[in-house]
Amino acid sequence: MVRTWFEPEEAEEFEAAKDLLIRRCVTWAEEHGHPVDDLLLSAAVDARHESRDGRLAYWDGARIRFFLLRYVPYKVTAPREELDLAPEVLRTYLRYLDVTGLRDPRGATLAEAEEIIADARAEYAAALDDPTLRGVATFWAHTALGQGVDLTVPGAFERFKRDLDGGRVPYDEQVLDKIMQNRFVNGGIGEERAFPQLPVSLPTASELTEAAARSQTVQRLITLAAWVGKDGRALTDAGNLRVADALEVSALLGTGEDQLRVRSATDLPQLNLLLAWAKKLRLTRTSKGRLFRVAKAEPLLRDPQALWRRAFEALPELGRVVTVPAATWRPEPILAEIFDEILPDVLNSMYGLDEMPVVRLEETVWLACQEYFVLDQVEERLRDLWRREAFRDLGRMFEVLSDLGAVELTRGPADPLYASDLDHDDQPLPTDAVERLRTTLAEPDLPLVRLTPLGVRGVRDRLLAEGRDAPLIGELATAPPAELLGVLA
């Protein structure tokens, strides 16, 4: 059994395992008449090791397409006829993983993988034809190959570099400028290794569907779209609902804002959030001074689970309407600026755990705020005000998540676990935060929060989409013994 996962710092162990894996794969391929190439095999193993999850034997559609359409064009230097073999060599490698029992059963089956490779062939050829998809090092290496330089000869590239520095090597400056622009705007293709996640359990699909249908936010979005209707609702010159209409629909939605005395519909924060959510989900649209229901949204409105998923995915983009300014002199809450990063981080912190004390999350969020904004020179009184308002906005975020059905809010004592690390030498929190936590976590009745099964499913889906390893209890129950052992090893 060959290990198929290594920590980034296990360089020697990884290289030894990669060499063994490639040697065995080459031998097997030659015995069975399959196309194989050491360089491309090495690239395939490296691509998975350098990924967010690092699973060498896990290949699905996204990873196959990334390797062929991004990784090979960006990082691999070889003559074109050799690069053209990459789809077939990848097919050989995946066949080898399958027959030896090394394949991660959570990825694509061999038949699925082969179909994905076949479908990507034309795109792969186009990617190789596009020199702007190369990395900087690959660009220069291909330029050297184009000049007839044999890069396998010791010292050849150094001589090429001297000729380049001396202005004796022609190259496409426009292509290089585009590569540098892409690198500046999008970065490279490297991924930072993510922490492994704890395995979680989920209810049945029917139970999750029922929970989505019970979501207060889902029900309100459906009600809002029905109220808007195909004929639409008139808007003011400023593009807002008329006050009378805003109060009417607030009563229908049950937000409790219909009893407020307001001058503008924008003074109703819960309604504003739902309106923004509906527009983000393309349930509604504005045209010629009216707010209309989008006809194409009907299938989504009839599918509570799909609507819940879409609403959950869109929430990070709604920070400016989730966080509401507490004073007119501060136009934007501090949390609004980084809401799209803070929300996923908070949900990741809760993933796989039971009730967490909200105060523990407050302090880590405030620490993140201080990393994003330079607050060292801010007066202590003002910094303390911003901290308390960040806590308030975090509380508002949890209320929105609770209405959506993604979290459950309760009260009670904090688990001793959440105070156990306060005296550690590597504690990242500052002294004042540690002292606040030490005092607060000892209280018997604290706000607590945990993910609901819907929330767990939503976070897990996002983690998987990001290329993270998010195990599910029971997902290996039907795996062949060899593949089960490979994952566990």
C-alpha cells in the first residue's frame, strides 16, 4: 500500500512515494500497452499534492479539468507532441489507480473520469495553443525550446539566459505582458493546503428537503415573490418601494416592521435584506420604475431545497444589508467591508462542533477586523466602540442565519473546551481579549450557536466546491476494501 496523502512539509516522504508510484505505473502501463510519460505522470501527482486537499488519488471532474486546462499549460514544459499526450497519460494513471485499489472512491469512477477526459480534449488543445495561459517560468522555457535549446543539456538554460540578457533572443512581448497581467490580477495556480475537516453526519435527503421548506427565509422569499407578482409593484423615483407597499408586504412577511413609523422603505432593514436577497437570486427585477417577479424563477420558487441552497450561497455577498449602520456618522459598518470573508470563516469554525459560545467567535472576528484595518493609531474609546459594533453586527449575522435555518441559537454554559487554550503560549488573541473571555466564559448563561443539519450540508457543499476534503460519516461504507484502506492510510 502506497500512501496517497502527505503534509506539505513531508517533502522527502512525498518524493519517495511519488517515485515509487510513477515507476509502478510506468511498468504496469508498458505491460498493458497503455500510453505513458514520466514527466506528465509526475505533473499529475504534483498537481494533486500541491492542491488544497492534497489527496493524490482523488480525481473528480473539477480536478481533471484543472490539471488539463490550467496546470499543464501553466507549469509543464515539453515539446508539443509530448504535451499532446497528457489526456491519454492521465487516463492511464487513473486506470492504474483503479486496478491497484489506490483510487479514492469519493472521486469520479473510472468510467466517469474517462468521459470527462474525452469531453475536455478540444479545450485542452485550445489551452495549449494559448501562450498567455503559461506561467512566467514556462513562458521562458518554451521560448528556449522555440530557439532550439535542449533544456536537458547541463548549462543550456544558463547560456540561453545570458543570450536573453544580452538582447540576442527574440520573444513575444505582448504575450509576456499578458502573462504578467494575469499573474498580477489572478495570481498563479498554486493553492494553499487547507486544514483537514472532521467527518460529519447528515440526515436523509427527504429530511433536509423538509427542513428547507420550513426555513423562515425561504418562506418569506416565496411570499415576497408572490406579492410582487407578474404585474409588478411601483417604485419611487429613488428606486424604493412606496412606504404603504413596504408596510403591507412587511405584514405579509411577518417581520414585525409593519408597525414602525418610517419615512422611507429603506428604514426597514429586514425588508431591505429580503429585497436584496430576492434580486441577488433573480427572483425579482426592476424595470421602468417597477419591481417585477422574474418568470424564469418559477421552478426555483417551487423547489424549497434548491432555493435554500442558492440563498445560502448568496448570503456572503449581502454584507452591506445584513450589517446595518448604528449611527448616521458612520456610513458603513466595519464588518460590512469583509463580510464575504468573515461569514465563511465563522461557519468553518463551527463546522463539525456542537454549541459554540458566541463570545468566542466575537473575539476571533474582532481580531480579523484588526488585521484588515489599521486600528493601532485609533483612540482607545473609538476602537472599543467599533469592537462593540462589530459584535452587534455579528449577532445580526447569526439572526439572519437562524431565520434561514442554517444555525440554531440557544443559551447555556460554555463547554470547558472553549476556555482550555486561553493559557497557551501560542494563543493568538491579545491579552485584553483573553481576559474578557476568561471572565465571560465562566458565566452560566451565555448565547450559544451551532450549525443545523441544513447549515452543515451548506458548509460542506462549499468546502467541497473549494476543493477541500470534507468527509461524511458513512460515505465509505460501500467502498471496496482496498480503496477503503487507501483512504484511511
